[in-house]
Amino acid sequence: MITKVGIPVALQGYAGGKSEISLNGENIRELLQDMVNKTPELGQKIFNEAGEIRRFINIYLNDENIRVLKRENTPVKKGDKVLIIFAIAGG
């Protein structure tokens, strides 16, 4: 299934300047694997050396962080909105 995934401004340069890319997959893990296949540089910014999503990267499915759902195993369906968002810290 094709799902559109929103890309934050800071990472759009690694996605060909696009604010959104279409990815194929039945769950978040498959979408992210398709992203790595299509845009390897973007994948390096999302994943650490161990292949895990970096701590400061949040992925939302329909306004819910996948960390409170089924993480990378969270299923996606037609019409779902997926966003990749940087966590912001300050002091």
C-alpha cells in the first residue's frame, strides 16, 4: 500500500527537496525500509548505526507517536498520515 510520509524541512534536502514522499508498506517498518531503499541518505539521518530509529526522531501516525502504538510494527492503512518529526530540546 502506498502511503505519503511528511518530511521535516531539515531533512527535505535528503529527500530530493520534497516535503512529502510516497512509500510502500503495510506497517511503519516496511515504509521506512522503502524510504531507505529510495533515499539512503535520508535513512542515515533517521536510523543510528544499529539500525534503530534515532532518539530525537519521532514518527507519528495520525497524530499519535508510534512509540505509544506498536512502534515499527504499527500497521498503516489507506488514508493514514505519517509524519517524521525532530524532537526539540532547549534550555
